[in-house]
Amino acid sequence: MLQLIRYICTFLLSFCITVYYRRWAIEHSVLDIPNERSSHELPTPSGGGIAIIISFYLGITCLYFNCHVAKDVFFALLPGLVLAMIGFYDDIRKLNWLVRLTAQFLCSGIGIFFLGGMHPLFGNSLPWVWNIVALIGIVWFINLFNFMDGSDGYASMEAISISLGFWLFTGNDILALIVFSVGGFLYWNWPTAKIFMGDSGSTALGYILVIIGIYFHNASILGFSFWIIITALFWFDANITIIRRIFNKEKINQPHKKHMYQRALQGGFSHLRTLLSGLLINVLLFMICLGIYNNIFNLLTGFLMTFIILLIALKFVDWKFPFKHTYT
């Protein structure tokens, strides 16, 4: 019962901070102004993800001092606060990309240090190689999650889906905190969004989710392969978009609207339909993980099923709005 009260308080705190922050953002013109890349039409307050981060870190601190969170994962998650502050500053005033990237690498390195490195996915040799892979992978997922925060409620839905999926396997309190802290914000971010998450929320959430995935892997609670499958909607979309842009000889650093979810919106999907479609894919990915977990089929079959689902989604979006027709 005490845990449930904590989660409800986390939800309400996130909800209320979002309300007050939204008012402040409107008064101080912290707004996302629509441009040719935007998926919204009206100026909308941005940076609301700070409500998620404040609620989550207050909650996890309470859990830690009540001995419900392991020391290594607690300290490994703390650099997410730094990323949130940097992201919040960037939401308000804009920050040089090199400063952001440097901070991301430093925070990710600190996180890996407190986790004791990343244990090899297979074999026992060259642990330093896996640490380098983890470092680059964490930074990539931080930015990937930020890239995908461009449709009402979409990144919030993904964070809740991933966390809820892992919670069903592990019952871990940290995951429940993420669900409730993001849930309080999602009420206001639900289509049509009254506030956007911004870098303060998306970068920190990306960091939190991948750190938890590595922690579960290291502690032999849940293999990292499960994390790869259950987060596949976002990393598949981001990576396949970059690969296709490279083949098109486009400038990778140039703004664009070529992600699957962006082209779905341009192809006639509403923000709500896009969100629900992503949720449906996540449910299917969770079912694949459940099948692997219960030894109904093996990991290779699970990966194959994951790619088939995502390729079908990609082909459908290509049919709705061809890749070459979007703004570059």
C-alpha cells in the first residue's frame, strides 16, 4: 500500500509541476514555434519534461534511502539529472551541440563506471571493448530518443511502454516510477498536446532507460537482448532513416522530416493514430519478448519476428508517404 501511495504521489507531482511549468513557459515565451520541420501548427510550450525528471528523481531518492534501490544503479542514474539540466537550458536558450555531446559522453562514462562496466553480451573476452560499445550506445540512445520526440505523446508513450514491459518481467520499483512520472506529464502531452517534453525530458529519459537495461543485463535479471527488442520501434526508425539518407547522399546534419512517424503524419495519420500505432507495435514486441522468456521460441526467431514487424510498418509508411517526398 505504501508503494502505491508513493506512485500516486509521483503521478500527481508530475501532473502539478507540468501545470505550473506550462504557465511559466507561456509567460516567458518558452515556446516551440512551428517551422517547415514541425508536426504542430501552433506555438506550444516546451521543456515540460522537467516535470518528469523532478518527479522521478525525488521518487528514486526516497526508494534508495528506504533500501528499495541498489546502490550501483542509483548512482549510475544520477548523471541523468545533469543531462536534464543541460537539456532544460537548451530548451530555453539553446546550447552549442559540442557542449551537449561532451556532457553526454561524460555522463554516460560515469554511469558505466558505477555499473561496473557492461558485461559481455556473449563470451568473456575483451570487456573493455564492451565498455566502449556501451559508451557509444548510451550516447546514441540519448540522442535517438531526442530525435523521436516530435509527435504529440509519442516519446511519452514509448517511455511508458518500455518501462511497463520491463516491469511486467521484473517488478522493479524504478520502472514503476518511470511509468507514473511520465504518466502525469502525458495527460498534458496527449494529442492535441498542450506542452512538449523538450530536451530536458527526452535526453534524460533516453539515458535512464538504457542505464536500466544495462543494469538488468549485468545483474542477470533480464538479458540485454530483451531491451534491444522492446526498444526496437525507436532505434529501428532512427537508424533506418539515417542509413537511407546516407544512400540518398543527403547531409546527415541537415534537419529533415523523414522518420517513419513523421512521414505517417504527413501521409494523413493524426497524432493520436500515430501514437496508438506505435503502442500496437510495442505490444507486439512485448509479446515476442514474452515468447522468448517462456521458451516458446528462441532468441534468433524473436529477432527475426521483430524485424519483420518493423519492416512491414516501414513499407506501410513508405506507401502512405514515400521517403523521397519529404522535406530535407
